[in-house]
Amino acid sequence: MYTRCTLLWSFLFGVQGHGIIDVDHLDANLHQDPLGRLVTCDNHGGICPAKATCCPVTKMGESPSQASGCVPSDLGSFNATCCQDDTQTACGISYNCRTQLKNTKKILDCVATEAIQDPLVQELPRYHLCTTAAPLIQNLYGLPIVDKVSGLLAYYSSHGDLIHIDSDQRNQVRTAIIVVHGATRNADEYFCSMATAAERFLAEFQNETDRASILVLSPRFANLGDDDLDLIGGGTALQWKDDHDGAWRYGSDAVYPFSRQGPRDSPISQKGQQPKVSSFDGIDTMVQALLNTSHFRSLERLVVVGHSAGGQLVQRWALLTPFWENVAHGRNLPSKRMHAIVANPSSYCYLIPERWANNTWQIPGNDARRNCPDYNKWKWGLDPLPSSNKEYGVRYVNEAMHRLDYNLTKLKYRFLLERTHVVYMIGAQDRCNVSQPDGWCKSHGLETTCGDELQGRMRLERHNVYYESLGRTLSSSLMNNSGIHRPQLAHKSLKIAKVGHDHSLMFHSPQGMHAIFGKPTVKEDTE
């Protein structure tokens, strides 16, 4: 069962919207609708992201209320299944809602129909509907990053404009979450999902209903050509080069606007310098605003979390950001309360040149290096460009290494030992090793360049091997020369059972919520 949705875009601009879509004839192009549009739910009211399914909010034995919840899904949300046996849950497209009894405990989950051939995701947890947070996706704010650049970082917020949140609201915030979207830049869905996870955490683990204590921010790293970036208060959203790599995830600078005067279609060579605004600068600016103790006086926990391409951004940002130094020296928030969470990325930036192959750690052989000469350069590693020992091809990386005197040992020490808190989350079912759409499983954009493949065949393997590489880095002679006896890695690895490549199911798992919001991790379900 699902509720017919029409595009709010059509209401505003007179464009014909879509109605009910036949699941058996679902066109994949429907998943490529322009980003950021909204749908309004016809029968029960409410606003949802464009790719979401509207589900009526119901209670057992009652007729549907005049409200709707949204089903976000990395498996495809159009025409997801609204479950009638529970108030706030749903299943993905081509799944049925199932209720089971295990040891007298009622288990609600989703089971695939014959339309789902992927053997890795035949049974999945339920999605939790986004309800109270959904209307907030109508408001896309803009955050100034660099004074001399007119462009603003687009973002969604649970508390309104980050710079102008009133003092009463700021003083209630104890936890702040910055959540970074994946390759499709669906920041609205990520915002909805994380805000709903916050509500569930407060209700289920804190016995609270006051949502004001958790601030959720979801930046949107727009691509050139995204034409749906109307910001509250006006201004122009920063945009990044639209390429297969998604340059924003590796810290590249925005390519538009070029300057305060330069028009959008002017070549950089004609209109002066490209704006010096990295995607990492955007995260740094949000972190800096939140660490301002004169504004957020009650803040106890700050988390930057990303999934998929967003996980790639967070891992590399966490490696290079100077804010670990700020908190480690007590300048702002106590360091134990700032965290980075990296979920289901396709690749990592390694701290060592070795890769795991043939059951041993080794530098790739001559043939492998000949075929993949950049395997350990930024974004996969920290080798400088051949033309210079102080250039990495990305301005933010160059400046970060300059602050560290180009000393890799100092970088490793700071990242692994100096009170940095990083959690690497991986879905236990995120082990599809093909990127082709007609493969035996669905990888959801697994990256398969030679630099990626040298890290492993699939995300689960790449997670395991990278995490092991951190221990190898820590035990190396360079790290032991730090003078610390048997240094202990502060970073953690967390496997989420029964979940594949899906941000909502990762964030809403008990382990995911505890990692994000600060409760001790529950015992893993290894079934």
C-alpha cells in the first residue's frame, strides 16, 4: 500500500507531476529526477523528498490520520511498501512487510518479492518513517565559508539558520550531528533519516521527547547544473565539478561561483581565480560554528558522519582537518566529545604505501604500479605528485600538509593517537563486488578503478583491510619512535548485521544510533 504523491514542483511551476508508478514497469530514469524537488502527499498531507514514498501515519484499528511519513531508501523509494501492522515503519520497493515471533518477541522486518534477485538483501530491517522532520526540507539554507566568495554552502537544518539560531534554542543543544550525503547528493533524504534517528534515540534510549537537544545539519555539495538551489535568504549555492569522481568528496574546491562579479558561464582563465572553497572548508566552517562556546554553551557532543561517498569525504576530512588539534589542546570542546563516523565508503586514503595482496602486506609489484601509478596518491594515499614533494593536487591537502611541515609521521601521530575518535561502520551485507547493473548483486555505485581495486574487491573487504592497515601503521617503527609504549588505536570498527548499502538502515540500527548519539555500543547480532 502506498499513497499517491504529486510533485510540489508542478504545483509551484505548472509542470505535470507523476502519479502512481507501476512497480513492474518502473523506469530507472525516474531515479534521476532533478535533485532537491519536493513531493506533497495528496491523501494525507505532508512534504517528502522527491524520491520518497508517502505513507499514511496510522494506528492499529484506526483509520489513517491526516498526516504522512516519508520512506527514504537507497534501494529505491518510489512505491515503497507502507506497512499496516505498525505505526511508523515501511519496506523498500518490491519488499513485503513481515511479522515474526522469536522467543515470544515480535520481530518486524522486510522480505523480498521475486522482483528482488540480489541474494544479499532478501531480508532487511524496516525503515522508520520520517514525519516531524519532513516539512523542514522545504528550507535550504546558505552558510558563508569565505569572505571574498559570494557562494554559500547549501544545507538543511533542524534548528533553522545555523548562524542566527536564537540563544534559547542554542542553549538547549547538547548534541550536534553533521551528516554528509552520498553520490546522488540527496541531502534532504539524509537529513530526514538522521533527524528521525535522533527522535528515536531520544524516545527509546533517553526517555525524552524534546527534540531541541539534538541539532542535525545536512550540507549539500551541489554539482554544476543543479538548478534547484533556492536558498532561504537568497544568495548563490556553491557548486562542484560534475564528474564521475564527485570531486567534492576528496576536498576539491568549488568551481562556481568564480567570484563576486564573474558570471556562471565565464571561464576561470577569463574571470580571475577559482574560489578557494573546499568541501572540507565547508565542514570545517560548520564545526567551527558549533565549537563556539559563546554560542553553543551546552554542547557536549559533536559528530560528523557520512555514508558512501559521504563516508569517503568524512574519512579524508578527518585525516586532515586542524580541528582535532584545537580540541586536543582544550581550546574548545573536550576532545573526547568530537567524533567522525565513516559508513560504507568505496575507498579510503591510506597512511602506508603497502596494500594487502596474496595474504600479505606488500607494495604492489612493478606490473601493478605500471598499470596503476597513482594508487597511493591523493585520494587513495599520501604520496605527493611526481613533479614536487610538496604538491598533492588539491589545495586543502597542500595546506594541511604544509601546516604539518610535510611530516607524515606527525600526521599519523595526530590522526591515530592524539585523541581523535573515528568509527568505521560497515554493513555486513555490503559485499557486492560488481558495479554493472546486470550483475549478480547490486553494489550501488561501487567504485572499481585500479586504485579502488587494490584496496579490495568490495566495500566490506576494503573496510576490513583498511582498518587492519591502521594497526599496521600504529605498530610501525616510526610510530613506536613517538615514545609511547604499546600505543593503542582509538579508532573503532563496527559491523552492522543484516544491512547492505543503505544509509537509513545503517543510521537506524541500534549499533548505528549508539555510535552516533553516544550510548555504549550494543552487542553485535552476528546472525
